[in-house]
Amino acid sequence: MWPTWPEDHEPFARKLAPHVDYVAWKAMSHTLTTERATEFNALVESFVKRVGRKRTTSADGDK
């Protein structure tokens, strides 16, 4: 059995990364990426778009 994060893990994660998009799905196994692929991929795509936009803005300063 894979370890799971405790219910109160979010505050700890937010201390490490205050702007994190914390998502916790109940009753998931270690194959989250296939069991809920559509939802998982949407979250990853959203993250990549946001991070890419920030990096472009930070690097150029003009955008």
C-alpha cells in the first residue's frame, strides 16, 4: 500500500510554497494519472500555462 498524505498536510505544503495550487483527491491509488486522466491533465496544463507565462514575463520584463 502506498503512503498517503494526512488530512492536515495542506497547511504544511502552503508554508513551503504559499502560492501552491493544492489539490487532494480522496480514495485514489498510485495510478492517479490514468484513473482520472482528464482531470489530472487539465491541472497540469493549467500549471504549465501559468508558469510559462510567468517565466516569459520575468525573463523579458516587457510582456
